[in-house]
Amino acid sequence: MSAANAALFTCRMCWTVNCFFVTLPPGLFREKKRSPAIQEKTSFFNMQLDLTGAVPSLIVAFIIVANGDHQGRKKSLVLPSIGALIADIFLTIVSYFSWPTSVLFLATFISGLFGSMATFLGGGFAYIADQCHDEKQKTTRIAVIDLIFGVVSGLAGLSSGYFLREMGFTWTFATASLLHVVNIIYITFFLQDTVHISEFQQQAPLSYKEHLKETFSGVYMLFKTAPSRKRILIIVLLFIFMTYLFTMFGGSSLFTLYELDEPLCWTEVYIGYGAAAFTSISLTSFLGVYLFSKCLKDIYIVFIGIFSYIGGIVMAAFAKTTLLMFLVRVPSLFSIMPIPVLRSMLSKVVLPSEQGAVFACIACLEVLTGTISLSVFNVIYAATVAWFSGFSFLLSASLCLIPLGVLCWLLCTSWNGEDLALLVPEEVSSIDSVDS
């Protein structure tokens, strides 16, 4: 692993630890018995908080990540980190002076104005794709980033209960702010950009109209100039990515509320243990991608991952004991595999100069889909928790039939993994012939 990759992974570690702390709502652990009314209010609060930062982050990510193909990747990494630093400093003040939780909406909005997680993820994955010239290496490296994300989330979850109990929310946010300072220093001084801006681009001033056109043309040109076959394939893969993300994000996001409710009634320490258990899923999903990619096509790896998620989420719907809830992670061991593999499949379809545009689409869809799924599943959980708290999990498993159906169609047609690899060389050769 190069020093640049190590720096990027460290940046993402810092961000992940911060995100886990921020999403722990204060006051959830104060009552031993949580009524459906408390569950419902918490569910709606989480939904409103997510929506507050989603809209501005989508716009910023769409512009900055796509422009990274011409203006460099570092901007899409440093801006979200600065925004998160400002938001965490604000949250530290809010926590110290015990201001009402409604003020959290302002901190979330500030983070969204700087691009938030969507911009950071889009820029980070585009950065990794720039460094990979071998297709199998690209799949593995993208999976490594998801592994880092899962491992650090697990470590944060394991320690968060004790951390909050001993130090409180004020010092938690202060620590997250310090981590973002480290993050910004890494990006600014140690991370080498993979896109080099020519002297002509730096010296040639653009008019306001030209600058505006260049700002919004990245994703548009990706679909306008692409052959129809490539355009359809990108849309289909994005649809599979979006639908699976919708079901997985929505179902997994309810685990904390489900574990807090009766009959489990977990404490903050058990919640931390449960979150840490997902570290094993990140590790086994990475190992699955690494091993399966040597003998299977990407599309089969996606199939395995979706069936793994279905098995785990159905088991969670009927888990009524602590032991059984922990064992839910066993059938879910490969459930994260489809996410990095679908990212890699999309990256393989486009040209090197289009990596930022495609990852801008992925990042925006990831945030948009995640926000909508959290809102929808929180509303459904609030409406069904009184009569069957596992209904939302069964719904999530049923919705997985949509990406499975599209994958079956993709498998039964001529759009196979070998065709994906041929699209880019064909397009490059056609461009070369036109230039000559």
C-alpha cells in the first residue's frame, strides 16, 4: 500500500469514528423500559435529522466530485472534512451548554453545505480508481476501503458505550473535532493528487458562463457521449446499486431501535457490542470479495451477498433473545460484498477521465437512497412496532427481490462480465480513430 493510500485510509478512519459518535442520540439510554411512543419519537427525529443535511450535500457532491476529473480529487476530500470540523466544534458547544437537541439540525445542515459524507466517499473512491490499472486490483482495493470503514465502525461501536459513560457527549465531540484536524492535515500536506492540472488550465481564465458550464457538465457528458449500450448498462447497474442499498440501509438502520425495545432492552454497552459485531461482517465480506473474485465473475459475487443479507435480516425479525440477536451476524457474513463489487463494475465501464463523474452519481445515489430508506423504514417501524417490531426486517428482505430480478435479467442477456471489460477499450479505440 502506498503512502497516499495509507493517508486516504486514515482520513476515512477519522471520519468514520466521528460519524458513529454523532449518530448516537443522547437520552436513548436513560429509561430501562422503552415504550413504543419513545421508539416512535426517536425514529422520526432520526429521519428529520438525516433529511436536513441530505439536500445540500447532494448538490455539492454532484458538482465537486464530477469536477475532480479536471480539477483534482483533493477538493472533494478536504471540504467535507472542514465542514465536519465546523459542525463538531458547534456540537461540542451545544453539548457543553446543554442546548436543546433541535439545534443539532443546524450542525447537520452546516456539514451538508460542505458536501458531507457523499462528497468524501465519491472523491475517495475516484481517487482509488485513478490508481488502479488492473481490473481485479480495482475490485479488491475498493473492497479494502469498505473493510476499513467497517472495522473502524466496529471499534468505535465497541468503545462508544464506555466512552460516553465515562466522558459524556462534550468530550466525545471534542475528540471527533481533533480527529478531523488530523484528517485535514493529512489531505492537505501528505496526500498526492492523482489528477494533475496543466499549466494552461491554471493560467487560462474562464468566463462565468464557461465556468458554470464546466461545473455542471461532468455527469451530463458521461451519458450524452456514451454509446447506447454503455449508457443502458450504467443505468441498470446504478439501479441495482440503489435498490440493494435501499433495502440494506433501511433494514440495518433499525437494529439499534430494535435492540433497545422489549424484550431485548439492551444497554449502551450491549449496543456497542452489537455494533462491533458488524466488524466481522466487514472482514468476511472483504475476504469473500478477495477470494471469490479469483474464480467467479462480479455478478455472481453480488448474488451471494444479497442472499447473505436476506438470511440475516429474516433471522433478525424473529430474534427475541440476546444470543440470537448476536447470531444474526452469522448468515450476514457476506452482506456487504455487493456494495464494493457494484462500485467496481461501474468503474470498469467508464473511461479514466470519467471516474469522477460516475462516482459522483454513485455518491449522490448513495446519500439520496440512504436518506429515503432511513425515512421510509423509520416511518414503517414507528407504525408497526406496537404489533410486530420485526415487520420492517421482513419487508427489507422482500424488497431484495427487486435487485435479484434485475441481476437475473442481466445474467440471462449478453451483458456479462467479459462484455463489461470490452466496453472501455472499444470506446478508447473509437476515440483514437476519430482523432487520427
